[in-house]
Amino acid sequence: MTKKVHNYSAGPCILPAEVMQKAAEACIEFNGSGLSLLEMSHRSSAFVDVMEKARALVKELLHVPAGYQVLFLQGGASLGFYLSAMNFMKKDGKGAYVNTGTWAAGAIKEAKKLGKVEVLASSEDKNFSYIPKGYTIPSDADYLHLTTNNTIFGTQFHDIPSCPIPLISDMSSDIFSKTIDVSKFDLIYAGAQKNMGPAGSTVYIVKEDALGKTGRDIPSMLDLPLQISKDSMYNTPPVFPIYVAMLNLEWLKDFGGVPAIQKRNEAKAALLYGEVDRNPLFKGVVATEDRSLMNPTFVLNDEALTARWDKMWKEAGISGIAGHRSVGGYRASMYNALPLESVQVLVNCMKELEKGA
Amino acid sequence: MTKKVHNYSAGPCILPAEVMQKAAEACIEFNGSGLSLLEMSHRSSAFVDVMEKARALVKELLHVPAGYQVLFLQGGASLGFYLSAMNFMKKDGKGAYVNTGTWAAGAIKEAKKLGKVEVLASSEDKNFSYIPKGYTIPSDADYLHLTTNNTIFGTQFHDIPSCPIPLISDMSSDIFSKTIDVSKFDLIYAGAQKNMGPAGSTVYIVKEDALGKTGRDIPSMLDLPLQISKDSMYNTPPVFPIYVAMLNLEWLKDFGGVPAIQKRNEAKAALLYGEVDRNPLFKGVVATEDRSLMNPTFVLNDEALTARWDKMWKEAGISGIAGHRSVGGYRASMYNALPLESVQVLVNCMKELEKGA
């Protein structure tokens, strides 16, 4: 390695070094086959094993109950927006949504192409700096759709509302970061490129008996029952991204699973938010109770310090904490593979800035 | 490497060894950045450069004319079946198709979900062993869709019919194998995992002014004008598969481009088909004039030789020539990266079998 980088990229994001190492080895030769994984048939027993292991690890790590299926598909959450509505919104039905920012708005936009959408609540009035609460979930909607973590704004649902209708969640940026009760959801989907693996695959966790009720003629690639019947291989899957996701889930299992990583994620968040709250030069930008453990956002109180601050963290080897253009300031994405040490380096920079201010 | 494998996999398929090597290096560290390509933002200038280079190489290698755009999307040809119809079939219009086998039938199936389909010709009467000719293309259809190479059956269009309406082609298994006149087509799409790269990305080459005429409300991820406006990055693209495709296209350029690889592909096909025709133990299964240069299919005349023949080629290090279950016999997929030497090894086995028979 050229230098030590503290990788705070919002996604694709940091993955464990041992995962990269094994990924590199598979590019040269996979499991003594004489072939690179990049040139092997997806129907080979070697890759079918990878796919089955990846699906099984998702089930094991998230304690997915019986009656649910796990799929590795393509298209990211952006295709998931449409796919989820297509598989759950009845032909003359409607979907209910909570608008917590860019990605929730994207889901709403795609669902409107299929039918009626009811936005139950929105935090747009305060630039999505909080999670709306206290809304009524209509019993006549086909489902409620939530975006559990809002990567851009740095908010996160810490309580999932109890829901009398099917519940769908885009968990792209917090799946595998903390324990969840899968039985509360009828569909969970997530782009892999945060806590699950590199870009290029998308996981779906779906309650089988919730499917097949829309009366729609669904395109094959978006048809969850069809994908289930083909064991997640209706067509050629993204072989390498799924393999690296499998390696990453193995790493998570070896780490102690989701409860162990949650503990570390909580320690990382406590360390950073603690400093944001203590240090008079910084402040957080979202409601304290809705802060994301994955994507803390904060700003400098005095913008005149920007140049000095930016120079300081860059020199410390920190990468990727510039905030999204729609929020400004800073966003320190702290996904599973980011070590506590990297957060300490960032906090030390903040303290240094204070000393010199 | 454990042993030398002659990789005849029908796809994902053989890629050049130097491509695997560079892919492996990028998993560890990309271009001196201190980061693996697997953990880098797709918005980083390093990856934006990769995407732009990949798109430019497609344009250069295929002499894509002005007015066309190149995109790297997801979902494989199977999503392309639906996507192509969605972007070209008017709301009350119809699509025209030629049914040359499994993948063409898949395209027909998806298009029927959107509207009317006219199947102009089919070779189903002879298990798709030839390319239909002499049909009339209806001037009132919104487009004609062809599958230029039929991976499973081993047939290939050697002449593209002149077409008075927009022409769409699924070129998944022969793109970059021979020179084509892109200006004949309004849309070309192809899953990457044959001659372009590993599984996980799909290339679209589209005539811009053919788009936006259907009156449909297209899902964002399937909306070609939207994808064009976002430079092929509406959402997180499959970073690593696109990088490896870029490496592979660089390799093709260094090889001498498409004309040079076409010459080698023709030599490989001449060598194998020559032996199939000469050797009394074998015969081809498709019409001679429609034989695929990518996926030659053949059978043993005497099935009693099967066990001996299968043992022989396996011992020679040949992998992946068992025929698809819907055709039986053998299929020797000879994609760009397969060296002539591997074909010679197969031909030598066929000669050996004849000697011992």
C-alpha cells in the first residue's frame, strides 16, 4: 500500500483488507480450478456454491425466519424502487411512503409510474434533518415503504413503526450494521455497496407468501417469485460482486456477527458524535435522536476555518468526508469495515483544530 | 496456475490472462490511490475516468458513428429484452421479432408484456438449427428485433437484413467478435460476459434521436435518455465489472482491434468446422451457411463413443464443451480470448478419437 488511507467513502465504501486479498486471488485462480473466477460459468458447481453460501450467510447473520427468501439481483436500490412497487402494489391499489430524503423521494417517484402513492409524512420542511413520527398508516394501502437510513442527510430510523400493512424497507446503507427483526418486514432490499460488498449486486429478503398478489404482468427480471424459483439465477448473475459480498459476510461472521459489529458501530458513533457535541467548533446537522450511526453529518460553526480544517484532515490520510452537495459540510460515513482507529484519527484532527483556533 | 485449462465456457467465458492480472492488482490497490478499486466511490475521478475510457473504447473499436451513445448498465440481456421494448414500442404500437431460439424467445416474451408482438419468422420447426430468411418486415411495426448470435444452438446472422424500420439487436454473444456496421442499428445491447468482460455489466449502443417516442412513463433505471443524461451513472454502476471490461477492451485494441480478432476467430472456426466436416465420427448440427463463429455445435455420429470421447477431451485439459441440454452433443464456445492453440488441442483430440475408433 502506498499510504494508510482512512476511507470514509459514502459508498462504494471501505471493505476489510482480507476481503480484498481473497478477491484478488480469485481473479488469478479460483479454488485450484485452473481458472479465474472472472472466466467461470455461473452454472459451475464452484459458483453455485458461492451463491448458495452468500444467500445462507444473509439468512444466518440476520436470523431470517422461515418463509423468507434471499436473492442477489442487480440494479441497485434505484431499480428496487420500481421492483418493490411492481411486486407489492395492486393494479388499482396504492403505496404509502415516508419521505425522508433523496432516496425515499426516488422510491416515491418510481412508484408513481405504477399507480397511486400516498406520502404519509415528510421531513422536507427542514431539509430532511429528522425522521417524521406520529403519522397514521392507512389500512387500505398495499404497503408502507421506508428508507431506514438516509445516507445523504445522516438520519436513521431507530424505531421501526408497528405496521398493520406489508412493510417494505430500502436498507441499502444500514443493513448488517445492527440487529433487525426481519419478521417485521415483508420486503427488505439493499444495494450491496455499503456494508455488504462492492458495487454490482443488490440483496432482496422477501416474505414469500406476500408475493403474487398484484395482478400485474411483471417483467421477468423484476419478478420476485420467478427469481425465487430460479434460485437467484434467472440469468447470469454478477458473479464477482456476489463472491466478494460472500467473502465480506464471512468476515462479518468471523467478527462475531451483527451484534458484535453493532457494538463497534455504536462505539464509533459515540466517539465521533461525542466530539461533534463537545467541540465548540463543530455542530451536528440533524435531530439528535434521529442521528445515523452510519453517516454522521456535521458542519463547522465558523466557515472561515474551512481551508485549515480541510487541509488538516487530508494530511491525516482521511478520505471522503466532504458532505453531499445537497447538505454541505461534512459526512463521515462509518460503515462496518471502518476501524475505530480511523474514527480516532478524525476526532484527533477535530481536537487539533480546536487547539489551533 | 494448477494446470493449463482450455476454457470453452459458453459465458461467463475466457478472458486474457493479462486482464485477470490487472484485475487482481486493482483489488489490492488501484493506481497508487492507497485504496482498492472495490472500496472507491464511483464518483471519484479515478473511476469516472474508467467509465469514460470504457465508453470511448466501445466507440473506437466498433466505429460507433456520431449521434450514438454508449452506456454500461446492469441486468444482462434479459433485462434488455424488456428495456429495449419499453424504449422503442409505442403505447399502442407493436414490435417485430425473428425467433431464432431461447434468447430471441425471451425477448418476445418480455415485449408481449408491453404490447403487440409480431413474430415474422421462426426456426423452431427444426430446433432452431438455421436462421430464417425471406420474411417481410412490416413497415407499421415500431422496430425489428434480432438476436445476432444464438449461443445455445450455434447459429449466427451473417447478413443483417436491410430494415426499413428501427433495428434492435441483442449481440450478447458476438459483439466485438467481428466488424459490424453500427449505423444499421438503432439499438445494440449485449451482456458483457462473453467478449466484453466478466458478468455484471451490460452495454447499450443507441441512436439518440430514435429515443423518446413511445409515450411511455419509463422506470428511471430503464430509461435510456435519462441514463444518457447522467453519463451512464444514474445510480452506482457495477464498478469492478466495468473496470475489467475496460481492461479487456484495451487488450482487444492492443491486439489490433476488431478486424484482427475477427481474422483469428475465422481461423479458429475454420479449423474446428473443418475437422467436424472431415472427421467421419462427427457432424455439425446447424445449417452450414448459418454456423456461428462463436459457438460451434456438433455431435458424435455414434453415441457409443461418448464415454471414450468425453474422457479424451477432459484429459487434454478441455473444459466446458458439453452441449446445452436443449441441443445435446457438444458446443465449443470460441470467444475472443480463446487462443488458436486451444482449438488445435480440441481438433487433435478429434483426430485421436478417429485413429482409435
